[in-house]
Amino acid sequence: MRLRAGQLGTAGFRSAFDFGQRETARWFPGHMAKGLKQMRARLRSTDCIIEIHDARISFERNPLFQESLDIRPRLLVLNKMDLADTSKKLSVLKQLEREGVKNVLFTDCLKQRDDSVKKIVPLVTNCNRSYCLMVIGVPNVGKSSLINALRRTNLKKGKASRVGGEPGITKAILTKIQVCERPIIHLLDTPGVLPPNIENIETGMKLALCGTILDHLVGEDVIADYLLFSLNRLQQFGYVERYDLEAPCDDIQHVLKHIAVKLGKTQRVKAITGVGDITMKVPNYTAAAYDFIRAFRKGELGKVMLDL
């Protein structure tokens, strides 16, 4: 559902998100620091680096990768295109080119057949010899899915790397995983690595919204509010129809209350009154926020490019 600005009472929406005194979580567990150290150690035996990102946040790249791993040829893979606004691909490519990034490929690695995955081998090889590639990226962008997709495409084999919907599934560099026979190509899976400090709070919120930072470290209520702000800013009003709202809304408490009531997500609380304690049902705002966020991450609230 895509409406023009001003329809269904959209006038008066926030033009900017008020972060207040909020700070994004510092989420750099021990396995991240160890993983980055291991990546540096493996550079000498690596022919090319494949840096994979969530296509919805194409420009929010980890500066640590540029500082530590920028001595090898690199291919930037923008994954999860099934969740992104494909009409903005050209704008993304132009912006990346202005930043000096030219080798870019859009993929959806969860597809059983993705023609873009077939292009990776020709892009990173130029002669018939063996290759070792390293796959890097922030958490939960699809590094393991890419490895599995390459094996499925080139070797007709199944999963070799564990895949999950939460950040932090891969915690160490694995042994070499073969993904192609002609030429022989092995990939190194690596843990997702975030900067120790995310200085720009809006960058942090985009990463959190796309599931790169564990929800509870930022707060489901804050993520849900930023999601509502982002959907309204992008004029993506699919949430109105999904949750049977009368019109687009800029008040997250109103939206979450409506979601909780619609989905029957309530909780019992005790209230003290003049005649004694009573138990009553109230909307479960946290559960409603969780549903709202998960619906977005599944692409059920519209396809977006958060950086544009």
C-alpha cells in the first residue's frame, strides 16, 4: 500500500526523529574482537574479500573493515534484495560509485535460484587456479546464506554454514568451505563484526531496525518508534492495512495499543483500589512492538531503502 503524502491524514508527521538522550548499545563481544584479529591474520592467504551488506542500509559499512582489511580486492554484495526497494538500485549504485565503490552485486541469497549468485565466481576469478575468499560483514546480513547459496549453485550441495535470524550466529572463522570446483574456490565464513562504538545514533538505529544489534540492547519500544517514523517518512503505509488502523499514525503508543488489541496480546496486572486489589488485562506493548518489528524484517510492511 503506497499513498501520496497528505493522504489519510499524513500531514503533521515528524520531520526528524527525536533521539533525546538515547545512545546505541555498545555491542562488541569478545568473539567479535577475536574474529577481527583472525581475519587480519588470514589476509595473506586470501585472494579476494566479499563484503556483504543488507541492501536496505547499503551505506552503513563498518569502518574497521576499511582500516584493517582494505589491502585485498573486494566485491560488495548487497543482500536481502527481496526486502529492499528495487526502484532505488540505480541511486544506490551512483552513490557508492561516488564513494569509490565500483564492484557491486545485488543478491537474495535465500532464494533457491538467484541468477546474481552465478555472477560471483566470474567476478572474483580470472584464471583456472585455486582461490581462497573471505566473506565479511556486520551481523545478520546473510554471510552464511551467501556461502550456502554458492554451494547450492556451483556444487549442487546443501548447507555448510549455520544460518539464523538473530545476530551473532557465527562466532569464529570456520575451516575452509569449498563452494566451487572449476575453478576450485574455498570461502572463509567469519563472525559479524560491528564497530566497538557506533558514533552516529541514526546509523545505530538503522542497524538495530534491520536486526544487526540484539533488540533488547536498544529496546523494542525505541526500535518500533523509529520503524514507525521511517515508514511514514518513506510513505510506506502497509502497516495501516495489516493492523486495521483507520489511517497512518505518528504516535507509536497508539499504534502499539491497536496492534496489541487486534492480536490479543495482553498481560494481567494487579491494581490497588480503595476496595482492594484487582487483576486487570492491559495491552502488552512489548509483544506488540516485537510483532511490528518482525513484520518489517520479513518485508510484510513494504520494501524500503533506509539510506535514501
